[in-house]
Amino acid sequence: QEKFFKPASPLISRVPMMPVPGNHELNAKLYYDYFDLPHNEAWYHFRYGLVDFYGVNTNVGFSPKSTQYKWLDEQLTNNKAPWKIVLMHHPPYSCATSRKPGNRNAIKWLVPLFEKHGVHLVLLGHDHLYGRSANLNGVHYIISGGGGSSLYKCKPDDKMVVCDRRYNYVRFH
């Protein structure tokens, strides 16, 4: 209450929050007690205006044989929204020098799925910094993980073209 809800209350009392589990939440009871998300809450879909959002849980199986992967593939296949945005924690492509190139399983399984179905944007955390990719086969990846912990050393590369070691948040209009 004191470290999250109290400081965040001016914002979250007016703006919906649609989180995805990170490596610290895993399957933490409090995450599921405090957030009431669509579908099974571990992964979900919702539409806001012209945008379909897909929350993906990178802490559990997401290989092509997994329930989550099959669900996401079906959701994206049947999608008719003009904009598709995926929310997930672990970046396929990393800015953090100690984590390059990124999550190899996400590169192997999720990136091709995003490209196949025309996902426009993937919003990520995990790395304590700000990062933005080039246009990678129609998909842009943004890491906004600079929310208060110690920042990581980072370096841009051919995929993650902007890497900035600073505290940050991302606002879209």
C-alpha cells in the first residue's frame, strides 16, 4: 500500500492500469488479488478505441505448443483492429549490455508471430532503462523499464537504435 498504491493513487485513480506479470511477480498471489484483468489474467486481450491490446506473460510457456501461444495466434488471426499492440515484460531485443541480444525464445517464437500478424508495437519492461527499436519488419519495440531501481549500462545496436540509461516513463497520445 505504502510503496505502490499510495504514491500512484493520483494517476491510477483516473487512468486504467493494464499490467503484465514481470519476473518479480511470477505467479504472485498479490498480483492476481489486486488486478482484475480479462481472460485468465495471466494473458489477455482488450480493445480500446481502434487499438487491440494483447497482454502476454513471458514467465510461463509461450512456445508454439503452449496454450498461451495458441491463444495469441488465434486472437491475432481473428483481429480486425487497425492497430495491434502487445504488452509483455521480457524484451526480445535488449539494450542492456549484459542481456544482449535479448530473450532468445521471444526472438525465436514471438517475433515471427508478431510479424506474421502485423503487430505494430510491443511495449516492454525488464531492462532498467529506455530503449526503442528500428522498424523491424513492421514492428517497433519500446522498453520502458527505468521506473526507480538502479539503471543498467546500455548500448544501441542495429535492432535497438535508441538506448538511454535514464529514469523514464512513456506517454502516448
